[in-house]
Amino acid sequence: MTVARLPSGAMTAPSTAEEIRDVNTRYHDGAAAQYDAKWGIDWGEIGAHQVLLKTTKALGGRPTTFRRSLEIGAGTGYFSLHLLKAGIVGEATCTDISPGMLETLQANADRLGLSVETVACDAERLPFADSSFELVLGHAVLHHLPDLAQAFREFERVLTPGGRLFFAGEPSRTGDRIANVPKRAANRAAPLWRRALRARKAPEGHSDGGEHNHQLEGSVDVHAFVPEDLVRFAEGAGLHEVNVRGEELLANWFGWANRALEATAVAEDVPWLWRQYAFRGYLALQQVDGRLLEGRLPPAIFYNLMVSARKAG
């Protein structure tokens, strides 16, 4: 299949599927220790609300309990661990191509007192029996996978008849181009911003496991989508009731600008008041997006796309 490079990337995408898998494994292994801090992942009530909000949007209503769930590209466990805490899933299996991410996930689960199964594997070759899970999910993972048609066939295979699927946080082609505007503006303003806050400039790649690992970041994202792409992959795998919706427009512009600024500074130099402004502002604009924009504007213009579907039977 054709591999499309995200416009924001600084490096050329790997040319083969195996190279894509290799660079994703190496980058995410190196970034695992700092991943939660980099993305502001919250393990309290706010994080739980965010996960439940996205799950509810994706599934079209507050979810019922799923006996067994499988998360693809689970990273440090943000979605599965919160769904376990909320009682939405009974047993969670988390996969990732990166053993380093799964080590961090297991440490998070142990700290939270949660039981979870972790399996390092390729999403296109899942080591599970047919009809094993009532729910298959993922967040910000599909754009890393080289062969999406095969991956969706695997998702359909391991779902139980009538089982549900959703993936959230996938970059839209138009939304990604729009998001480059606040990112570039923030990078230009960063020296003045650091001077105003008296923050030191951070070493290159400090939040990605070092400068060498940071150089891989531009190669790990290999797709940006239009909604029809996700519909085609899901329906091509035999899934039914396929729905794609957009999420976050204003919140995305605001969030990317602030994240780009903060990434240039030593973390402990960024004042608490700034962090509160950035965090509270993002949450406020997220509500504006959800209440006023997401149901009225075409999904393609939002930064994030989410796809949901059901297996026949």
C-alpha cells in the first residue's frame, strides 16, 4: 500500500513496512520514560473524564461493560487503565510494538493497583484466537501502522460477534495542515516567551529520550487521514455500522501552540500559573468544540478523527 507522510514531519518516511515498524519500536522505546510527562497524561479524575468523554463520543453513548478488551498501541496505558478503573472493561489486554512502552504501562498499572495483560506484538499479526474480545480500541495509533488493511482484518478477526471497535485521536489530513500554523508561530515566538518567563532553553529532544531518539520522531507518523480512508479500511475488513467523527478544533490550535512553546523550555522553569492557564484553557476550548462545533462542521477539518464500528452477529 502507499505510505503517506504527515506534512509536519521533518524526515522522510521509511520506505518499507519493516522499516516503519523498526523506527516506531526504537523511537517509542526511547521515549517511554518521559512519555506521560511530555503529553501531560493525568491518572486522576481529569484523565478519567477525558477517557470516558472520548469513549462515549466514539461509541455514541455511555458505554456498557465489556468483559474483555484489547488495546492496540496502548503506550503507557492511558485508555485501558482508566477504563479498568471505571469498570467499563473487566479484563484488559494491552499490546504495543514497543516493549519499553509496555514496561512503563505495567509500572503505571502496579502503582494504580490494577491487573492488566501486556503483549509486545505487531498490530498486523495479533497473537490471539478468533473472537477473543468484546472491545478492540486504540488511541493515536493507526497513523503509525504500515498496512492498515491487514490491521483492520486482524481487528475484525479477534472481535466477538457483535463486538465493538473504536479508534480515537487519529490525525486528519486537513486538520494536520491547519495545526502547523500555531506550531510554527509558537516556534518563532519561543525565545521571547522563554525570556518573559525566565525559562532556560531545553536541550534538543529532552522529552523524547535524547537528541538521537528525537531525530526519529519525524519518521514514526506515516499516515494522515480523510474520513473516507477510515471508512474504507473498516468496511473492507467486513465491519458494520462504521462511523467517523471529528474532534477538537479550537482546543487543538490552542494546545499545539502551548505545547510547542513548553517543549523548548526546561520543564521545571515553566511557572505553575502558565501551566494552569494552558491546561484550563485547553479544557474550556474543548467544551466549546464539543458543544458548538463538532456536530456542525465536517469531520475532515478537525485535527482528530475517531472511527467506530461493530462486528456482524
